Amino acid sequence: MNTPRWYESKREKEMSRQDLGFVPKFSVQERDRRWNELRKKMSAQGLDALLFYGSDIGYNRGMVNFRYITHFADIHGGWALFPALGECTVFSGPVHMTIPYSKYAAIQDWVTDIRPNGGVPAVAKELKERGLDKGRLGIVSFGSTGVSSDAFPHQSHEQLLKLLPEAEFEDANALLTEMRMIKSKEEIDFLYKAGAIARKKVEAMIRTVKTGNTEADVFAEMLSADIKNGAEPLGFLLLSTGNVLEADPGYRFLVHGISQPASPSMRKLRDGDVAICEFHTSYGGYLAGVEFSVFLGTPPQELVNIQAACMEAIQAGVETIRPGSTPREAWKAIRGPVEKRGYDFCELGFHGHGMASPEYPLSVYREEDGGVMSGIKIADIPFEEDMVICLNIDVHDPGWRKDVGLMYGDMLHVTKEGTKKMVNLPAEFIVNES
């Protein structure tokens, strides 16, 4: 694809470099830190360049690695060429949305070579012009772990093989997963800002879980709290409401929040309802993870007891997750109060948090369940300073009922001085008058 002629205007190029200050932005120093570290890893593996493919798959998880290196997060996705030597090039956005120039020329200063997304042919052409068409090329795509498979399109893979027959390709996702594990000071600052907005989102939920309001009312107010306070409407909000006092109210899903389009509904809240949710608040692409529950009316004692178990579990996580402790120690401590009461869970553990969810380290299921989400493969690899960990606590009492539970989870910053809550949720069970 030829570069559109409107890119050639000197005045427009100068305008595009103005720092408008309307959106969160990382420093050039943070860019250099990431780029230098990545190039060290590339050198160790003999990679001549990385090809980043980004998409909006999985609540925008598909853009995470792309965004981490380029500062671009367009929901249209795109491609980026990151060479071991030379300038990074980003192919992002359809042509008609890059007039007079890409919006990313104005809201970031990491990359200056920005072109419309011409797909694999445009990327292959640039590789040939740089003499990289016979090199070792790493492919980077999906940005999470344990939730979904890789997100690199088969058709794109076939095109690359056809257009670059002498290149050698390999999967390089692990390089980025490792880099994102430990957060820099700027990243930590973004996560604390996300946490502060997430707390406002919880407060909006508390205000709105009232008799006569609908699930949609609650959802809308929570999403509004994000947007009004500078967060991005890109994270997920899994919300479910239902009546606990009725023995058989029909449709009910009250052990974990549910996703769209099943939620939000126009169901009206009433006495005896519980609202449970899991959500992310995205500030500059950095996610604050929260699980939270609110009851409407007078809760049964069984539910009060479940809440007490949740609070004991989260406190155990705060006390146990620290530099040098292991995931095995953490999940045993977190699950101890729940198992002692004879309760069960959907998820009860933790995972790393940052630009994606989940990130390494990850353990939300039982050890005997096996697989990456049980944490068994990383059981004795210690936590490190400046990891950010999200607690997932979804507990129910099968001796009472298997279709009703509570959710409660905060986000933790692992520091030398101790683990700090980054959202700092209310410690008490929130019960609103009906």
C-alpha cells in the first residue's frame, strides 16, 4: 500500500507531534527500558526481528504484547515490525481513519513510523526493503496465559510463508510474558491509578444495587465511573444478580459473574437479591482486577459466613504473598479458611495482573485439577518484588446450596515492606436496605 499523500505535509507532521495530554502516556525512558531489554532477549535467541500481530480478541487481550512495545492499542488491531537494529514500524488503522494522520502520532512519542494497516503484504514488503526477508523472525501475538489459545490467524501465517519463503519463523510470545512479569515504577503508578478508579466503580455498584433498579442500571453506573474518571471502556464486567431467599426463582447464576450478552439484563432488583461481579478497570491499558458482592435486604446467616471466609482468605493472601514466598504457600494459605469450613469454590487463588488478565504467576484451580491454571508447574518458583497479583475468591457452601456464592478479590502490590492492596475494597459485607 502506498503512503497516502496527506502524510507528506510538513505542517501536519509537526501538528501530529504535539503532546495533547488528553490520554495517559508513558515516557520515552520507559520505552527505552523495554526496547533495550527486549533486544537483549532477541540477541540471546538470534532473532533478527519480531513481528507483532494485535487484535481485539479476549476483551482486548490480543493487543497486550503489541501495546507493551509500541504504545498502540487501536481496537482495529494491526502489525508492528520491531527489528534488532533500526526503527520500529507500526501498521495500524484503516486508511480512512488515518486522515490527516494517525491519531497515535499525537498521543504517543514512542514510534514515529506509522502507516495504515496494509496487512501481511505491507509487512512483507518492509521486511524485504530492510533485508530481513531471509532472517530469523519471531512472531508475537496473544497477550495472556491460561485463558485462550494463541490468536495468530492461519491465513496470515500462510501469507507470510508464501511472501517470505526464505525467512525462518518462531513463536516469541514467551519473551513478552517474561518481560511483563515484573512491573516498572511507571507501570506500578498506572496500576495504582487504575485501582483508585476501580474503587470508584465499586462505590457506584454499592449506590446502585437498590430495589427497583435493573441489572442494566448497575452495569451502566459502573461503566460510567470508569469513563468519567479517565479509564478505558475496554476491560470486562461480569455481573450477575438473583434472589437468594426464593428456593426456585428459575434462571439463576450466582457462583460467578456472567458475561455479555447474558448480562446485563432488564431484571429488576428486589429484597433478597445478591449482586456479584468481576471486572477490570483499564487505565492506559493497565488493569485493576476486582471481585465484589452486594446484598439487598437481610442476608441469611449462611451468606454472612461465606463473606467471613472470603475476608479471611484475602487476608491470608496479603500476609503470605511476599518476595521469596511461593505460589504453593500462597494457595494453601488462601484456601485454608475456606476448606476449614467445608466450603467449595469456582476459583480460589491468584494470578499476575497488569496489561492482561491473567498474567504469570497463575493459580486459581486446585492442584489436582492439573494444567497451567492450577499453578502446579510453578508451585515453588518464588514471588518477586514489584509483581502485581490479583486475588480470585469465588466461594460457596455446598452444605447450604451449590448455586449461590460470593465473590471478593483485591489487587496486591508485592513490595519489600509488605504486600499492599491497590484497590482497597471495603472490608465489611455490603448490605443495602431493600
